Amino acid sequence: MKAFKNSALIFIVLLFVGLVSFVAVPNFPRSNRESPKNTCINNLRRIDAAMQQWALENNKTNSDVPTWADLKEYLGRGGTEIPKCPLGGTYTLGPVSNRPTCSVAGHLLP
């Protein structure tokens, strides 16, 4: 009887592990594809925030266009690096009223 209880317990554990694997494993490839895109979108958010802060602190209008040198101190992390797209795209700055863009398709601020 004790062997039956142990077998039933092992079966339940294996069933649970199998169920979790069935749900989780198909999502791993998708998360690997989405991660660089999400990193890029977060970089675009940082750049947009830096542009807005630069405009506010320097009394700029919506039509003014900052340079990367203007934004360095507002980008955080000690202002020493300009964010880079993990898929090799390039970021384009425009007027303060426009959001920054990435050259990789689908990498857009919502």
C-alpha cells in the first residue's frame, strides 16, 4: 500500500511538471524575440524623456531639435553613453514635439 502511495505521489509530481513545461516552453522563443524589441522601446522612452527634460530646462520650443550632445546629461547612467538598439538599428532625433524613432521596423513608442 505504501508503494502505491509513493507511486501516486510521483505520478502527480510528474504530471504537474509536465503541465508547467507544456505551458512555459512554447513561450521561450517568443520571449527571446520580444526582449530586444522591448529593450529598444525602453531606450526610445529614455530618449524621449531626455528630449522633454532638455527642452524644459533650456526654454526650448516644440520645433527645436536637440543633438546627442545636448541629451547626454539627461540620459542617465552618468550621461556617458547614448542608448543603442540591441538589433543594430539607429535612433533618429527630431523636433521636441515628435518622438524619437528607430530604424528597425516595429520598434515604435506606443
